[in-house]
Amino acid sequence: MKMSNLSVLFCFIIVVFGVAINGLASKEEVGIYELQKDEFTVKFTNWGASIISLILPDKEGELGDVVLGYDSVKTYMNDSTYFGAIVGRVANRIGAAQFTLNGIHYKLDANEGKNMLHGGKKGFSDVVWKVKNIEKDGQSPSITFSYHSTDGEEGFPGDLLVTVTYILSGFYDLKVVMEAKALNKATPVSLAQHSYWNLGGHDSGDILSEEIQIFASHITPVDKSLIPTGKIATVKDTPYDFLKPHTIKSKLNELPNGYDINYVLDGDKSNKMKPVAVVHDKKSGRVMKLSANKPGVQFYTGNYIKDLKGKGGYVYQAHAGLCLETQGFPDSVNHPNFPSQIVAPGKTYKHVMLYEFSIKAQ
């Protein structure tokens, strides 16, 4: 399909399923929602407030979907890879699924051995979000999802009101704004957007030949369970050094499975926007530039994907996509030297990401 002079087009499609909520049969609207701006098309579902496809042209004008995913929304309900989802209340891992806050010890829902991953067995990726608002008109169409996380959910303290807004903010730009207000108790919050990207196309094979640059001079090393040790280490003279762009595969053989590590982003340590990474697929010419306002980014290369049937019947294997999950540092609740993730009652957490896509002819 070639690029054309399409007018700006906005389209929303809703599909309704009956799903089980907290073990009870309940009629909930689980939909597919599409934002389109010329050839730039992004689809979402309110199951996990997920991105399920992102379509844009390559250097030949051919359109391609650069996000891994499934054909059916029902498949997302049984997904264990977090394809495209918003993860939380706390993204990444919490060691021993526990922490102490204001003198109170909280035991959380362990779902990866003795540890918690991405909010527990039923984190934000496995709930139905409400469609709070849709802006169909203008140059920046958007959709906002909301979710009320209750006190004690997965072991976390306090009620939390969460919103995620996706905005087509530029020609090929996607802005993501995640906000969470603590209503009555102090609580840790660290949300992440968990899309798997393959700029060659979701069905083009692995991402190992893609070039990546990550604007981070340090990482947070982990133990064998991928829990941070609490140290902050330089990337210099290690396979984690992407300060200058090079292919993902160039140093992959120095690692046991692939990349799955939190990078400490360089630049302003405040909540201001900062460059995170640039990914370039030379074959398609597609480029993805990411910036965000959080201190870390988890770089993950889909190491454990195996024989997973995706969109169009294509079968995904290891390294079929890469994740760049901007975030607070993993297990921050148990490491006082890491930036705090605690949100006080009445205060609002805000996490902004900006994906800027472009095309390089050469």
C-alpha cells in the first residue's frame, strides 16, 4: 500500500465482549479504538490501555505495522508478554514482593517466583480501563483511558486514580501521558508502556540488526533473579554501552540471553523531558526517537518469546521485538539511594513519553 494524499481521518471501532472481573461474570465493554492521521494509524484496546498496532510508511512508501501483537482482543486477555500494555501499579520488579512505608510492612502479590513483576498477577495490564475521553477533531486526536485501583489491590496501599492519554501530536508523533493521583494513602507508583517494537515490521523477523543509541552512561546491575543490587554501574567497556549507535547484535554474544536491564538516563534528574533512545532500521528506513521525563528505561530484547502466534498468523520468536520502558528504577521501594516512587495523598504522579517516528532514505 503506497502513501497517498489522504485527508486527516479519525476512526473509532468498538467491539464488546463479556469478560470476568474479579471472578464474576460481567458485561464490560472491551473495545478497539483507532486514531488515524493520514498514513499514520494507531490502534488501542482498553484491555490494559494497550497499543495493539502502529502503522506508518517505510522509505519506499509501503505501510507496515511496527508493534507486536495479536489479531483478537480476547488473546490479549490471556497474554503473558505484556504486549503493548500499561503496566503497574509499579512496573518492573519488587524484590521478595514486599516493602515498608511509613512504618507499615506491605506484602504484595508475588507472580515471578518470590518477587513481584509489573504489578502482580492482575496488574494494570490485565484490567478493563474506562474510555474517559475521545477527541476526534483537530490536529492532535487523542484518547484517554482511566482506571480506579482500590486500596489493597495486589497488596498496595491506598486508592489510586489512573489515567493514560495517547495523543497523535505531530506528523508521525505519538505522545503518551500517564497520570496517577493517590487519593487517601501514600503509595509507590511507577507506570510503564510495554510495547514491543520492530521497525522493520512486526512480521519481519528479529530486531538484532537494528541500530540503537541509548542516552545513558550507567545501569542498575541485577542479581540472578533480575532484582537490582542497589549499585549503579558504568556502561563503559561493557556490552551495555550504547552511548554511540550500533546494532543490537554487535555485543549480544557477551550476554546469556539478551538485554533486560534498567538504564540510568543522563541529563536533568528532575521530571523534565530528556532524550532516551533512538532506534533505526536501515532496511525499512524507519527511525524511532524516544524522550521521556522519568529517570530510567528498561531495555528488553524479547529474550523469552518462543513460538508465539501473533497478528496475521505470524509466529514470533526470541528477539522479535524490543521494549524501551521508561520508568522509575526497579525495586526502588527497597533501595533508599534510588529515586523515590512514593506519591503522597492528594499528589499526582505524571509520566510523559514522546515517540517521534521518521524515515531515512539512506
